[in-house]
Amino acid sequence: MTQQNNKYAVVGGGMLGLTVAWRLAQQGCQVTVFESAGDIGGLASSWQIDDLTWDKFYHVILMSDSHFRRLLKEIDLDDNINWVETKTGFYTNGQLYSMSNSIEFLKFPPLSLIDKFRLGATIFYASRIKNWKKLEQQYVANWLKKWSGRNTFEKMWLPLLRAKLGENYKETSAAFIWATIARMYAARRSGLKKEMFGYVPGGYAVILEMLKNKLQEAGVNILYDHKLTNLQKNDKNFTLSFENQSEYIADKTILTIPSTHVEKLNVSLSPDELTKHKQIKYLGVVCASFLLKKPISPYYVTNITDDNTPFTGIIEMSALVNKEHLKGHNLVYLPKYVSVDDPVWQQSDEFILDYFKESLLKMYPHLKNEDISTGKIARAKQVFALSTINYSQNVPPSATSVPGLFIVNSAHIVNGTLNVNETVHLAEKTVHKILES
């Protein structure tokens, strides 16, 4: 049977699954996408907050995002990107500082001149590293202390690591910080040394609608409210069983679900593969979106190094997106990255909104309670996998021991940070393996 005659089942309608389906369809393959939710998008999905439809979680496009931009070009959206020079802020010791250029960096009060030199040297050195696998053998805290010094680590790196990883930073490798620095350095190289970020007017609601139309034109069938509960393989094909009692027969199956869900499907993987999937440790995110009547700062991103602030950072989307595209609102995201067993998952949306709002008002005295129009909470338990020691050697293979079965998710991004560009790139690499199998 040729590849074109095979029936492909893609489980998961996030950007990973949709890109896999698109690339397979371009090769003439018969593809059906099964999405457990009522709409596509996953972490890139949109929602309604007051009268605004925008992204549920915050996203940005970099000029260096070559894989994602190629996809946008194919769906006729690359020319629609609005590019904006943005600024970065730091909130430390109860004060807000700008850190958008070299002069502001040199004036940054919390660090001495020597600390700043070592911090800058660390970032520059990391941006030049090619053999990232060596960094997987070192803990990120030890590596940063070595290059930046203990004082810079305690005042700058440690609060940022805790904000993104919590106490999980203690088991995270130096490859994590390398990937973060490499992505931002690539953005500045492509942006002519400026912090140039982009967005598509309408956000991911527009991107996903255009991609869905292209998929349907290519013959891809997208089925919603299909949660996979069981997967069986006989000599010839797969039987996929869903919570709604329906079944589907496929010649090849691509699962884009989190590794922690694999064991529940009774998939006949080898004991080593199952162990590797179970050992993946994910971090999730609880993200508050607030619509404000006034801006709070000129910064797209404000990094927070104060320990008593409940959220990771502040992403002021209206410092990037033209307010006409936000219906006149100022949109702010307040994310908190946490382990899957963190108590925050048991807290109500109302409690988190009140807690986050109280902290935001304390940080910005000019902001009053009446300036906050509305808020909404988004949650995702499995967002990205911790880059632990020797992570790339321990990640389960995407091509499994079961012929025709592929399992790929954010855990397979082994030398980058989780973002849409890396997700698209991962999908394309996976499709190459599928077509060769």
C-alpha cells in the first residue's frame, strides 16, 4: 500500500497535530484529525473575554521564526504580520526598570558594574554555544553561578528561574537557559539589533481559521469532541475508540497527546518506552487575562524578580498589538508556571483573579480597581517538559516500537523552548519520519 492510500489518524488538534495533518495532506495522504475539545488550537486556541476575541494564552512571532512563518505564508498570512519594536521591563525590589537597550542595562541599579559585566558575558557566551548537549550534563544553577557569579545568580537568575520553573529549577539542566537565550538572540539578529516582535491582526483565531480552511480544502477531515480512550493494533491496522462510543480504523496513527496520557490508552509499547513516557515531568500554567481601561507600562514583557509576587511575569499585549485590534482594550496576561501537583489547581478562578489583581494594584499605584474591566483564567496542566539532566537521551522516541504508531508532543522539543515555531518544526521532522517508515 502506498503512503497516499494509507489512512492516517492524527490525535490532537493543536498546532502540532494540525501541522502534521497539513504536511501529510500536501503529500496526498488521507488524514483525519481527532480533537477532544469543541474547537481546534490547543494552547494556541482563542476565547472570548468581554467583547474581545483573542488568544487564551499569550503568543508572539519573532522574525527568526522561519518554520512558523513559512506555514503562515502557505496559508496567506505572512504578509499580514504587524512588526513592532517592543521594550522590556524588570520589576525588582518594588521598583520598575527599563531593560530595553545597553545603556539601560548599564544603569540597572540592583547589579554592580562587575555583576553586569558577568551577566552580559554569560548571555553572550551562551548565544555562541553550538554543542548544547554538553549543557544537559550540568545543572542550570551551577552553570549560571560559574559564569555569572553568586551575586548575579541570587539577584537576577534565581528569581527568574523560580518564576518559570518553581523549585523544579534544582533538577533542570543548563540547556534550558541556553535555549531561552538562543531564541531571544536570534530575534535580535533578525530584528536589526532591536526587539522586534510580530502578531497577526485577530490573533490565533484568524490563524486557526485560515489553517482549518486550507486543511479542509486539502481533504483533511477534522472531528471535534473526540476524546481517545483506547488504541488497539492488529496485524494490519489500528482501531481507535473514543469516549463518544465511536471508532475509527487507521493504517497509521500519530498521537500528539502528553506523554502522561499514553499509558491510559493500553498501547502495546515496550516497557522501556512506557517508562520513558511516565518519567516525563511536565509543568503547567495558570494564566490570568485582564482587560484594563489604561496601560500599566510601555513594556511588552516585564520580568519579575521579587519573590512575593504570585505570577511569573507581566505580558502587556497592548504594548505590542494596536489597540484597534483589541477593540480599544488594554490586554494584560499574568501567567504562573507550576507543577501538576501544585495547590493552585484546586483554587477557584475567582480566588486566583482576586489574588493576582491585588498584587497587580500594589505593583502599579497609578492603576485603580475601577481601571480593571474584567478578568478570566485559563489553565493547562501539561504545557512543557522539564529539561532535566541528560534529557535528550531519556526522551521516548517519536517513532515507536509499534509499526505505524508515532507519539510526539512538546516533550520532544529537546533543544529549544516551547513556542509555535518549535512546534511547527517538530511536526515537520515527524512527518519526514512518517513518510520514510
